[in-house]
Amino acid sequence: MLNKSFILVLLLYPLLASSQEKISCRIVDENQQGIPFASIGIIEENYGAISFEDGSFFLEINERFYGDSLIVSAVGYKRKKVSYDWFVTNRPEFLMLEEDIKYLNEVAVVPDQLFFKTIGIKKSKSVNNIGISTPSKGITLAMLFDEIDGPSLIDEVNVTIGKINMDSVTIRCRIFEVDPETQQPGRDLLTENLLATSTQKAERLAFYINEDLWIDKPFFVGFEWLTTKKQYQQLINAKEAFPLDFIGEIVAANPGYESYNVNENKRIQFRDKSGAVYKKVKLTQEQTDLLNQRDDASPKLQFKIKMKGTKTYSGSPITGKWSKVAHEALISVKLGKTKKDLEPENREEAISFRDSRIPIEEIDEFLEDGMKQMQIPGLSMAIFNEKGIIHSATKGYADIEGEVLVDNQTIFEAASLSKPLFAYLFMKYVENGTIDLDTPLYTYLPNPDIAHDERYKKITARMALSHTSGFPNWRSDYEDNKLFISFDPGSAYQYSGEGFQYVAEVLAQLLATDDEGLEREFQTTIAKPLDMIQTQFVPKSNELNKKATPYKEGNRLKQSEQEGIFGAAFSVHSEALDFSKWLIALLNEEGLSEESFQELFKEQIKLKDQDAEAWTLGFGKYVTEDGVFYGHGGNNLGFTSAFFIDRDTQHGAVVFTNANQVSSFLVDYFLFLIEHE
């Protein structure tokens, strides 16, 4: 049967026969260098292409367009118009574009003057897919964002995609104003190419806007699939091997449509100008089989969507031809607004924290003095209660040499803060019966690295998550680099990242997945429900351009990335506001059952001669005269972080820094908040 996710929403015209003659050309600059991802098309017609990475493109000849003009456009260059007749007759080797120098209005924005909110995420129990099936035509999917309530800085765009049978896919994000006459995508507001590449089957891509793009009215966000030459050839091969001439015949027999698509029910749906389906033609079984074969052989891209809504268009920004699509893409946009637009309570000079009123000026002074004394370049912090963020701030530099300030989009290594977050994720699979806390881990997945010691067969997930497995922190800390057990499992405490990694390997085995699959599990199970946009165990390469540079005593350190590794004990990347979403969920006991929360915070082992009173499943328990606190610290080379929560008063705080081993300062800061009178 026809693949349910195969929805060819952008088959706007009959597919051309594979024998259709094509013209090869290149888009170049004044130095004869190829211009990648330029758009070529005819105004008000669904006919065109996007150039490949070397500036080359192919355009199929169509007699319908004699007498028209081709428009060529690229970000940063002036538009060029050429006669279609001249282009077909002369078949030029290249078309040259002139650089278009634009001077934007400079907007000086200090990071501390902004707060951010996310708009546009559409949550639905029934998520389906919508695809770009004709990438060589330069098709764009564009969705309207109309939740604008004042001047806002467009900072980041995220889109959830799923792709099939491709090694990688590159997506371009575009932002358009709303055309006042048509209410469709209009002028392009960006002067830069926003690109992101995915090598996963399904994931969320992030696009960061480096321009100071302020907007105070609705806008469209669009996405284009930038095919490689290899993918283009794959598409041509599929057309030649599995011609769909019957679609053209059916379309020709049903005039008067605005657009059409082949849906999952083996029907061609004809749509009017409003995007509504007014006629359906069912395909035969033979036609369906041929369509399936071509589907399997063709490169294709799908965006995760919510089924209801009418604010999405497909078409081309260069030709101006848009068709309404009865779906909403699952995308989001981060907007920044200035302090003058904050809620009144966020403009107060002091915050209420536990039983105290703490002046914000005192908080700033404490942090800034400590950063200076400890040589901490940059910092991201948040103070919260069960209702949300009470106060947050970013300070200092993400990159001293580059004079890049920390802002709410700066990403830090969370280091061992990964452990309690992983324990929370793990309890999801305890709840659904995938794994048991007290079943020996070797029964799920034997560990040949320690099989020589029979005691390892006693180790359970409960022991590993509470640091009573007997494993060392890391085997790499020892000369022979071998895993060992220090004591009878469950009988004593010894902090161990190895234990967490073993549990993660077992979970991956049970879920029949790998490290990237565990990341997808985290995103689906935890991050997306909590709207954690910037928190990842396996950070994507295109998002690391927002990562802070690590420092030690003021000296820059080399970034050490372990790409593609799901480090249950160490690899989370995040920032204070995003990470706080999970901590607030802990205060509200959201996302897990009551029984799971009891297990998560239950004392697993009492400690002696330690800062913590006891250890739970992933958390340290700290008992002081001021109350009982649960928390964790983290240290990776060049990064230090920590958090605590007070479950009784429903308050907490979290800090991320790009400085090496400054835990004492973070503890002093937390005590400053807790003991303030």
C-alpha cells in the first residue's frame, strides 16, 4: 500500500517526461565564482530551480514560457532579468549577478536588555508529515506567524523534519514580510543565507539569525530543500525508471484546479484557490504500485506537521506564485523583546526568594565581584519557583578574544548536570516497563569489559544511578585504562560516571537504538513536552556556533567535542533559562508518576564525610539549618555549572559558566541566596 507519510503536496504541475530537454547553466559573481543556492524562475509560474553548491543548475525547456522572462536572485546580490527566449536560444554558460550592498539600520542591543519567548510550536497528538516532492523547482514551504505584540528581535527558528533515503539534507530558512495585497509571503527580510544540515533520519534543526532583525508585525518563515547534484541525479533516475505519465493524463482531464497533490489514500486531490479540496480521483492498484516504487527510489523530504490549520503556503519567493496548504508546520521562533516591554513584576528592584526579599542589585554585585575574583569570563543564571522564572541574567563574555557577550542563546556544557536529567529520563522507561530498577544490568546487556569480575552481575540500575555500583568515576583516570570494581556493589558510595554510561548502553540496547537514537528519545520524551529548545545530550554541529568558549584562570582552552556521543554522565549542553524548564517541572512533579518521583528523590545511600547527606537516583541531598536541598554540580574542562532545588519552599537556582573548576563560587552564590535575610 502507499506509504502513509508520502504526501506530495507540491506536485503543482504534471511531471515532465524524463526525455524533456534540459539546459545546464551556472550563476556566478563578478569574479566568476559560483553562487550557491540562487533562485531561478518565471514570475507567477511554478517553474524554476535552485542552483547547487557550485552555482550550477538545470532547467527543463517548456514551450509554455516563450515570451516570458527568467528572474535570477540570490541573497546578497541584485536581481537579474533575462528573456526566456534568449536563454533557451543562446544557452549561456553562466549568468552573472552583481553584489547588492545594503546598509542595515544598526541597532545596539545589550544582551541583558532582552528577554526571550518562543512562539509557533504546535502540539498535536496526531502528528503527520508534509513533503517537498519537487526540490528541483525551488519550492518553499512558508508558515505565517502573527503572534507579534510589539517590536521583537527574531533570534532563532527551529523546524522539525523527517527525511528518508538520503545521507544528509540541507535546509535553507527564509523570513518574509506579509504582502499587504495578497496576505501571502512577500519581500525577503534576510540578507544572509540561513542553512542547516541534518544527517539524522528525523530531528529538529535550528537556524540562528545573526542580523539585528526587528519586526513589529506578522511575518512568514519559509524552508527550502537545497538538493545536491547527487540527489538531483537520483531524482532524475527515478523519473526515468518509473514514469508517472498517468498523473499528467488525470490532471489534463480535470482542468480548473489551482494545485493538486497525491495523498496517502491513493487519490489525486484537486484544490481551489483557498486550498480546499473540491475533487478527488482514485488511482488504480497498478498506478499505486508504480508510485510506491518511484517513492522508494526518489530522494524526498518531510516536515513534521499538525493536521489542522490554513496558514501554510507552498510556492516560490522568486516567482511569487503561492498555493495554500491545509496544514501547519511544526516550527517555532524565538523572539527577543527589550526590558521596557517586560511584565511589571519582572521590572521589580527585588525578588522574593524563599522567605526573603533580595535586591537584584545585590545579586548582580555578588555575581560580578565573584566573576572578577575567580576569573570567570561568562555566566548564565536563573532563579525560579514552581510558577516560573523569578529572575535571570547573563553576564560577561562567551568569547573574550572575539568580544562576544553571553546572551540567552549562549550554550554551555552542563557536564555532570547530565546525570540527574538522565535519571529523570530513565524513570520514563521504568514506568512503561522497558527496564527495571532492580534487575541486574548484565541480564539486559553483558559487559565484557568487567565480565572477569563476577560481582558485576549484582549491579542494577538503582546502584549505578546512586553511585553504589563500585565502578570508578572513569577508567581513563588510571594507567591501565581498564574498568574495575572497588567494593561489593550496593554496599558503599563511589561517584561514578562509568555506571551512568553502562545504564545508557543498556537502555539503548532495549530500545534497539544508538546514541543518536537516545537523543531522539530524550527530545521526544522530555525536551519537547517541556519546550526545552536548547538542551541536548548530543548537540547538533550547526548549533555549536552559539557555544561559549572554555577558559581556565582567564586562559582560553581548546574546545573538545565528542560528536555523536550520548554522554548520560557528562554531555548535556544547555543554558540557564532552558534548563530551568526541567527544574521547574521537578518542583511541580510533572512528567513522571507520583511513585517515580518518590523513587527519584528517595535516599539510596547515606553518606559520611561528604558535603551531601545522602544520594538519591541522580541527585545529591543536602541537609542544612536552612532546609533540605537537592542538587548537582558539574565540571568539564573549561565549564562549571550547578543547580539546587528546595522542594519544601518550591524555589531553586541554576548557573552555567565557561570557567574551569569554580564550584566554590557557585556554592557561595547559592548560600548567598538561601541565607539572605
